[in-house]
Amino acid sequence: MILIKPEQLIHSHITRLHKLEKGTVIYSQGDKANEFYYVESGLIGLYHVLENGKESLLRIYSSQDYFGFRTVFGTQIYHCTAKVLLPAEIVRISPHNVSEFIQANPQMIQYLLHQLSEELQFSEQRLAKAAYMRSLDRVMESITHLTQYYPNYPWTYREIAEYSGCETETAIRISKELKKQGFLKQ
């Protein structure tokens, strides 16, 4: 699938957001969605926030990824919070009219549908694994995935736990045991 750059889009307003620092909230769960985003550099985390304030890391976006588009074309309310994990430069894409944007940018819509399909497949696999894999296996798989695909980020036990679907204490205990056995670096 050929990457469509934001500059190629019509019937939209493009805004470059430079030098976003770690921890910057791009949008919050429950906000009205009028735009979506493209990552030029950096790392973005997509979090679901529970009523008690606990966060779950659901997805990670890096260079050349689009995010936030499902909501613009769907419910119009962001279902998650997007935060900067590593200093980032992103592009905000604001369609003037969603229907006109879709009609005027068919290659982009095809690209986004492809990305959506891949994300859905990955999410379904993670959900299925959460149901039948032990915490040990989920934590090991999460550490492998996160460090392989996002090696420049210093993953915390909390983030590993959120991503693997277990409690922070469980991720700490498992990680310490893996280090002790020589499977992880000290």
C-alpha cells in the first residue's frame, strides 16, 4: 500500500504541530473529533481511561502512521486519549466536510481502511491471547513486541503491564524473574 502524505489531501486544512514534548495530550477521551493526525516523527500512545482514572495503553503510533481517523469518520467523539510518548512532530488534518473529503480522497480512504484492517486484526489477536495466555507469556510477548518495534523508548513496567493486560505488580515480578534467569538485560 502506497503511503499518502497529508500534503496530497484536498478538502482539508493541514496544520503542522512541531516539537510536542513527552506527555503532551493531543486529544482526550470524550473530546469532539473534527480532525485526525499523521506522525512525522516521535511516538504517540493511545490510551483508554477507565472511570477510576486507570489508563490502558491500547496502541502505539510512530513515524508515517495516521491516528484518530476512526472517530472522525464514525462516532465523532474520541474513544481514547492520545499522548506523546517521545518528542513528536505531527500533522493535524481537518476535513472541511467529511463526505466531500471521502469523495475527493479515495486513495487516502483506501489507505486508512487498510491501516484500520491491520489494526483490527492485531487487536483481535491481542484480545484472543489475553483470554488464553498466562500473564508470563503476555508480558514476555509484550516486552518483545514493544522493544522490537519501538526500541528507542524506555518502556516502564506500568506501560508493559497496560499493554499486556495485567497489573503493574505482575509485570514487575515477571520482569525481575526474567532478568534473574538472564532472558532480559539488567
